[in-house]
Amino acid sequence: MRVIDKPGLAPIRHLLEDAAVTEIMINGPQQVFVERAGQMVEVPAVFTHPSQLDLLVDNLVVAAGRGVSARAPMADFRMDDGSRVNVCIAPVSLQGPAVTIRKFTHAVRSFNDLVRAGTLTMRMAEFLACAVRARLNILFSGGTGTGKTTTLGILANQITRGERVVVIEDTAELDLSIGHCVRLESRRANNEGAGAITLGDLLRNSLRMRPTRILVGEIRGDEAFEMVHAMTSGHDGSMAVLHASSPAHAVARLELMLLSRGLALPLWAIQRQISTSVDLILQHEILQDGVRRITHVCEVGEVEDGQVRTEPLFEYRLAGYDAAGRAVGRFVATGRRPRFHEKLRLVAGDAVDALLAAD
């Protein structure tokens, strides 16, 4: 029986089956929100009794082979259909069980889908496809739910046949159609605090698996060192997700993660390592109209005046909002010639100049 067919999921089955709902957020039995078209909307009268939510939690965690208790009150896992689930119960959740379900959707699976959704332009899509073929190292930056993982999956599907790709995730959620692909998933410690396998462990091990590229679902700590090391040790074309509010913040977060590793290196040396390892940063945002957009495609440049430069190649210029609340703006190319221009030319020829030409 698939987890969606479990009887305990009956109160939210209509939400799970609603294609317009991308996320379900349960804040105890009295309050449920969903995300539709990028907007959070409250759904009334989902649970008639707290026991219904308790049963829902039991059905979810048991079907996933997990468990939650007062001793281990949090769990993160995926459903049979690929949807990602986070559960928190007492004592950490004060209003009753908190359940967040990020639904796995097939609605956005290609560059054409992203263009139709207003996330980017076809010109930007063609440039990014060239960037993948040119084996540029790319970071996908943005806040929670801004579409970073979706964009990573779509770009990863541009990888040519014959490459061996190792995919490393905390909870597997990437939608990939790569022929030669090894997927690895981290493991949390058990109730005794043993048996954990971290993203850093998996990254170190992946270097012994002869990958041509490495994809990381999210870097947030010590694994940043292994990721940067992989990017500079013959694994060009690697990609990773990072939570940050801007390209400059993404670089600053990467610096902080490398510094927190306790490396006996001065900041300037770490900055130079970042500058030579990362080529592009794609910044994702949800604007007030609920549309997910790639607001910046930035080259990671040299270290100048004590900081790593980020220079936009494409950006979304927001002019404001109309009376209906829709964003008024446009995507533009800045006309900048990046330092990896020759790499792009090798795969795209003279067409790369037209892609990068200023609007």
C-alpha cells in the first residue's frame, strides 16, 4: 500500500491530490496552511479531533520506516511518491504535531516549463545549458522553497551521456534522468547517537567512486570543504544547493562554512579557493506575486578589496507591482564577458556571444 493510501491520511488526501498545492503545512490540529501559486493560504476544518493528526503522523513515519518520540521528536523523510516530509512533536512542538509536506511534482521538469512559469527566459535557459556542457561549477542559491532543487535537477538532466554522476542528498528529492548515476543519501544517528553518515562522509567517499561530476542537494556545514575540494580536483561541472539571500551572501556563507571547519588558512586563501572553484551562482527568489524567478545569474570573479566579486551576467530588474499584485519587470543580459568565456565558446561557438550580448 502506498503511503498516500493509508487511512490516517484521509483528512489531507484532497490536499495531496490537488495538483495546485505544492506544500502542506500543519501547525497542530487547529491550523493548516497550503501553498498555491507561491502564496500561503489557510485551509479550515481539516482535522475534527487531535487524534486524527496523531494517526496521520503515525501513518507517515511508520510507512517511511522511521519513528518519533519524546526522546527523538523530529524526523525528516520522503513519501513513496517522492514528497518530502518533516515531522516535529512534543516537546519541541508546542501546539501539537507540526508536519510539513513538500509535494513532489512533475509540473516543472524542463527548461520550457521554467520559461512558461516565468522563472527565466529561453535565452537564459540556452546559456545555462551551455554552462552545463562547458562543465562550469554552479551554486544554486536562494531561500526555502524558491526552486533551487528543481533548477538543479533540470540542469543536471543536460549532462551528456557517458559521464558518471554521483548525487549526494540529505533526503533524496532530485528528479533526475541521468543514465550513469549513483545516488547516495545521508543517515541520521540512531537513538543512541551512533551510526550517523553525514554529507561530508558521503562526499569524501564519492571521490573514490570515480565520478566525473558531483551533485549535492544542499551544503550547510563541514561538507562545504569537501565540495570545494571536489570542484578543484578534476570534477568540473559539479553543482550544489546553498541557502542564501543573494549571490554575495552565498559567497559569505561559503566562506563562513570553510572557516568554521577550523582550517589553518587565512581568509584571503579561502576566498581565493572559492574564486577558483565556483564559476556561477544562480540566485532564486519568490516575489510578492508568488512567481519563482532566477533573479541573478552571476559569475564568481576574482578577489578584490578583501572580498570575492560576483558579477551579474543576467538579472531580473523589478520595477514594481501592478494593481493586481503582479510583478512588473524584465530579465536582462548585462553584456559582461565572463572569464570562462572560452570554455563556453568551445561548446557553443559564436552563439555564446549572442547569448551574452547586452539587451
